[in-house]
Amino acid sequence: MDADVPLLRARGVSRYYGARVGCRDVGLDLWPGEVLGIVGESGSGKTTLLGCLSGRLEPSAGTVEFRQRDDRVMDVLRMPEPALRKLARTDWGIVHQNPRDGLRLGVSAGANVGERLMALGARHYGRIREAAVDWLDRVEIDRERVDDWPETFSSGMQQRLQIARTLVTEPRLVFMDEPTGGLDVSVQARLLDLLRRLVTDLGLSAIIVTHDLAVTRLLAHRLLVMRGGEVVESGLTDQVLDDPQHPYTQLLVSSVLQP
Amino acid sequence: MSGDAHDPALLVEGLHKTFTLHTQGGIQLPVLRGVDLAVYPGECVALTDPSGSGKSTLLRAVYANYRPQRGRIVVSHDGRPVDMVVAAPRELLAVRQRTIGYVSQFLRVIPRVPTLEVVIDPLRAFGIDRDTALRRGRALLARLRIPERLWSLSPVTFSGGEQQRVNLARGFIGDFPIFLLDEPTASLDVASRAIVVDLIHDALARRAAIVGAFHDAEVRQAVATRTVTLHGREAAA
């Protein structure tokens, strides 16, 4: 694999909602094994940007390129719909803020994890179940719960199940939208520790949208700070948090307790 | 590290760093005003300015934690020069992984992560296999007198001195060619300070280039091969 071509490259990505700006003229490179955090307050455009990068939202302008396993660079925004769906099922994973958006609530925990494997062609029931149980272990869900429906799980368990369902296919790029949002603090700490280990052990590349600067300190190598749809500052995570340059970043950093 | 033995491992030229506090009326704090420094393999340079004069700022700038406005910070990384002021983020990460170790007095504690994992983290990031990393981690924790029963616990509940010793184990576990030491012995007892002095001597024997701030005069005298001030000339040792 050519190490000098980024995994994901975006240029001039803009998205307007009528006259309102969702995001404007955003460019970024994501390298293999790198975790990029996108921070900003509600309405800063970070979720819009994530939607555009992951092919779920059509930008008004700009390009997004993804380097596939065979090193071919694909134009994400101009891919035929079936190819994009296949990409979303295989090389990409999406972790939604609300686990209910990423899970199928009416089937068992094991089936939720196994389903993504079956979509890739796995047919051997025993092996699929084995992989599902293995992943429940990895996200610290009791394997006895493999046949239970996610509806009976706590929100923290649901979020961990969504992560297992997403990572079981070993995606090369994971998009996460506020993965720790709405969870109790102790549950957040457990999930962060889990994500941190998975990112290191699997060498995941990920883009994480969050308003929680402490989350980025733990998980992200680099940060983009967004305000009003535009990137106002970027750099290594500790650079942005310890020596913020832009007035807005300084305000963000000085407004939280020990980021 | 390859390259000429007479080349500095770290070269700082004309470094300027001013902080602008936008949330406090845009106050400007000029801290570094044209700092020059060269550090060669096998020497330990002690910065002797009084506190508040920018020693930490310089060390953080060299680690690319702070972003200077002007000047160069050239380090010898994988046998070629890298300017930390202008290098791309992923190059900075590579320099931190393989070339520069930074040790401060404060441990950034992560909830739920056991002490031993905190210590071996830099080696794992470097790509060293887990067994080797664990062996070195255990040896270093024992050397720094952290009781074995604490190794599997998160340092969250440790005393300040224990956390600092965990941080030192983490800081010294890698064989970095360059070390930045920001008050590494600040709140340690006498016995622990002596161990840190030994660790620094070990690094010097490996021909590491070291620059640091050592508030403790005894430690400074024991480790420094040369003393300098940020904006002046060589100071008396």
C-alpha cells in the first residue's frame, strides 16, 4: 500500500441548506491509522461535514476521495449507489450517536453482529456465531446475552453492541458521531477506554465528531475546530488544546474543566 | 541515529513564541524572543533561568506542543533533519514516536487504564512487541520503587509522588535519541531523585541528547554537562 496517499482526501467540501451554510470549503487528509477529531458546538457544521465525508449527504460542492484496498482512488460523491452501499458495508463503519440508529432492535445481539458478516457473504452459522460471541467479549458484553434483544440492554451496552456490529467486518475507516454523547460519565469512561484500545490494537482510521474536548484528548491524533460551518483551526490534538490560536478555540478550551 | 557525530541532535535558531490571550482582551505575552540552542549527542544541557521565564515553553515548543511564530527547531529524525516548526502533523507524530521523549512532572491519568499499560504505551506505539514492552515496563516500575501490587491498578488514586514515578517510567521506557525533561524530579523524595539521576546517566551513556529544566540544584549538578540561559550566553555551572 502506498503510504504517501491519504486514505481519505476531501477538498472544498461545502453544503448549503438554502441560504444557510452547513459547512463551507472544508479540506482534509486522513492517513492510515490516524484518528481525526472534529470539534465545535452545536450548529458548527461538524455533523453536516461528517455526512458529506461518509457519502450520506450530498455536498453542494467539493470532492471526497477514498483509497480502496487495491489502492484505487474512488470519488465517493460520484460513485454509483450500489458501489457506495457496498463500501458502507465493507470498508467503512458508521457509529451513530444514538445506538438505535445503528442497531436492529428486533433481532438478537448476536444477529446484530453477525448480520454485517453475512452481508459480506459469510454463511457458516457456527463461525458467524463464534465471531459474534468473540466481539461481545471484546466490547465487554456478557456472552450469555448473545440471544437477547438489544432493547433489553442499557444505553451503554447498546452503544458497545453498535461498536461490535460496526467493527466485526474490520472496516478501514470508521465514522463516529458523538459516540459517547448521552451516556453517564462512568459509562463514558468505559466506552472511551474500549475505543482507545480498539483504535490502537486494530490500527483503525477514524473520524470522530464530538463536542467533548476530553474525548478528543484520549482518542484523536489531530483536531479540526469548526465554527459557523468553517474550519477555524487545525493541528495535533495537544497543540490545539494546549496552545489554541483562534479566539473561538481559546474560548472553547477555556470554557471546560481540564480538557 | 545516523549522521555526523559532530552535528547537533537538536538545533534551535531564532525562536520566537508570543501568547495572545483573546479571551482576556487580546493581551500579548512574549515569552521566547530569539532563542538559540544546540544540543549534541551525549550531553545534558540544563536551562537555568528562574521560573516563569519560558523554560517549559521552549521544551514544549521543541516537542511541537506549542506553536512558535518564528524560528527553526531542527531535530535529527531517522538520520535526516526535520523542522518541528513547519513539519506536517503526521511527521511530528513520527518524531514523537521514535526520536523525542518528553518527561514532565505531571502524569495525565486515563481512567481505567492500569499503571503497567500506561508505562508501556510509548513502546507499543513504537511497534515493540508486547512481551518485550511488558518486561521493560516491569523492570522500570520496580526500579522506580512502585510496589508490584499497584501495577494492575489505574494511577488515578496514587499519591502525587507515585504518579510522578509512573510518569518517569513511561517517559524513560523508550531509548529516544533526544530527551526533554521538564522538572522531572520536582516532588520526589531523595531516594527517587537519585534513581532519576541514574536514568539520565544511562540515557547519556547511550549518547542521547538531553535538555531540561532542573529546579533542584543537586540534581542539576549531578546530570548537567553544560548550563545555559534562554536569552543569554552560557551560564556558570
